[in-house]
Amino acid sequence: MKSPGSAVEQVDAPEGGGKLRLGRVRWTICAMLFVATSINYMDRQVIAILKPTLQHSIGMTEVDYGYIIFAFQLAYAVGVLAAGRLIDKLGTRVGYCVFMGIWSLSAMGHALASSALEFGFARFFLGLGESGNFPAAIKTVAEWFPQRERSLATGIFNSGANVGAILAPLIVPWVALHYSWRAAFLVTGVFSMLWIFWWYRNYRKPADHPTLTGRELRHIYEEAAAQMGPHVPWLRLLSFRQTWAFAAGKFLTDPIWWFFLFWLPDFFSKRFHLNLAHLGLPLIIIYTTSSVGSVCGGWLPVPFRKLGLSASGARLTAMLVCACCVVPIFVAGSLNSEWVAIGLLSLATAAHQGWSANLFTTTSDMFPKSAVGSVVGIGTCAGSTGGMLLAASAGWILQVTHSYVSLFILASTVYLLALLIIVLLAPGLKKVEIAA
């Protein structure tokens, strides 16, 4: 079989008479998810890059910034619960457009803010809009990919987070330096509007897609009868240990990614005295590496399966490898070498993205398709709640200590703790049994 990026894939014909074209429509859908996630992270990264500028232009303090991020994650935590259920009901074609529309308008609305309070309001509505991205994307992957391809597809679209984080330091400083920081918020919001048109015009479910071959449709649905499952009420999902395992993993580790995303520009500015014009290179290196980590992390269970591990054993082993790769970050806050810091942060962010690709995929491993969007919503709410707590705490810690040491020590430990909790709550990632 050829790689996903090839023009077509080929499989052996059932009768042994040559090769039949399988098609690659599902990978085109994955590319659309990748672009959406890139835009998502580009929009949310703008304020982190402009933080030093905003501290001088509107007098924003460390505590103010912590509360602005708190507002974003409060809205994200609330919105993602409704997003998962809404997308399960509306479907991904319409639901994705609704949430993307809200976040694109909110992203551009930052240009109108002149105080920390006004930024908090704009950030709150951005959080509501962006809360729909991952529930919609994970549900789309569950609809369009057989189980054995899902972690790779998730890793590919999830790597868009890193591409967005790379594009932001390329675009935002240039726009801010040549025009104004307000223009930087406006420019990034335009990309969202263009994506909405692309998605609504081209996306359909597999059974309704006009260019999907019958062979690719059968490939996608090869395990569909066992995986679709009955509709599950939201409250009933909370009775399963698997739901809490996924939520615990998100609660502990999502805040670390938020911390990297929203505080790394400030860390390099304060620790190594990099200004707006020089912040781009370290961030580009870090997020380029993390993009590779996302795809490689999604692929990582494959060699473990070849070594004889079960699907769940391969998934958990891949997560263990990723968790161990984050541990060296505990020394980052006390380093005097900018390049050593970049190296450790690159490894840690790559490991997080590999961890995240596998953690997301555990939902489709453990739950039927009909419940995936809601479970992802519950878990993402837990992750954003953890991010709220860390955001408020980080603001005060930095205001008092003027040091990132304790924050990096925290970041180095939580992945192993999260994996231990997942294994205890959901041993073997056992499939949930839900009667119709």
C-alpha cells in the first residue's frame, strides 16, 4: 500500500487479478481538518506573540494576561460540552461552519479592544468558537477512517496546531511592525472565512460523497457495524470509567500545551531578552519539531503492533514513550543557553503532540462512533478546566517570582501521572459495552 499522500492507494483485487484503485478522498478530508486546525491555532497564538507589545501599549500586567487566558479557557470549557453534543446532532458539515464562524469574528474583534477587560471579552467569545474544532475533527475522523488509520489521521490533522503556531510568528510580527498590532488580529481572522466556504462546498459524509469509490467506502466502513453503536445520553457517558480516564488525561496534560502556546513567547522575551522581531525563529523551530512529533506519534503504535503487542498495548506504549520524552523539560526554566532551551522545548512539544494524537484516538478505541463527539467534548472540557487553573496560577506565580522554574517542573511530571491514571481507570482501553 502506498503512503496516504500518494495520488491513489492500491490494494490487491479479491480475485488476484491485478490492483484496484482504493482512492484517497478520506485523506483530502483529513487535509481540510489539518487546515482548520492550523487556522485555529494561528488565531489563538496571536495574543501570545503580542503579549510584550500589549504590556507596553495598554499596560497589561502578568495577572491581567493570566485572567485573559482564563476567560478564553472558561469559554472553551463551557463551549466544548455543548459543541460535542451539537456536532453529534447537527453533523460535522454544518456544525463545523457554525463554530468556525464564531471564532473568526471573535478573532478579528480583538482589534477593537483597548483594555485588558475588553481583551477578556473578545477572548471569551474566541474560546466559545474554537471549542468546536476538535470535537468536530475527531468525529470526522471516526466517520471517514477505519480504526487502524485513525491515530495516523488524527496525528496528521493535529499537526496543524503546530503549523498554525509556526505561521503566527511568521505573519504576526511582520504585520504588527509594519502596520499595527490591531491589524495582526484582523489578518489572521480572514483565513477562517475562506475555510468555511471550502468546507461547506466540499464536505459530505462518506455515503453521500459524489467522488468516493465503492472500494474506498467499503474500506472506511469495514468495521462500521461494530463501531457505530446506539445513541448514548450525555449523562450516561459519565457513568463509564473510560470517560473519566480520557477526561483525566486531558485535565492533566492539556494545560501544559496551553502553557507552551501562550507563555513561550514571553519566556524567550524575558529569559533571553528576545524582542518581537527576533521571537519568530525559536518558535518556528519548536513548533516545526512538534508538527513532526504529532505525525510520528500517531504512527508510533504501528511498529509496536508489529512487535506483537495488542492494539491497546501499542497505543499505551506509544503514550509512555511520549510521556518520558517530556521529563527533561524540568530544567528549562534555569537554563542560560537559548539553544538548549529550544532543543528541550522542541522535544517536549513534539512529545505532547504525539501523546495528544494517541489520547484522542483512545475515544474511538473505547466508544462507538455515535458517542465519540460527546466524549471528546467532555474530555476537552476537562482539559480546558485544567488550563483555566494553570492560567490563573501562572499569572500570579510570574508576578511574584519572575521565574518559570516551577512551571517547567510541573510540566515535566504530569504526563506520567496521567498515563498511570488512564491505565488504572481503563485497563487495556477496554471497549465500552452499550446496549441498544
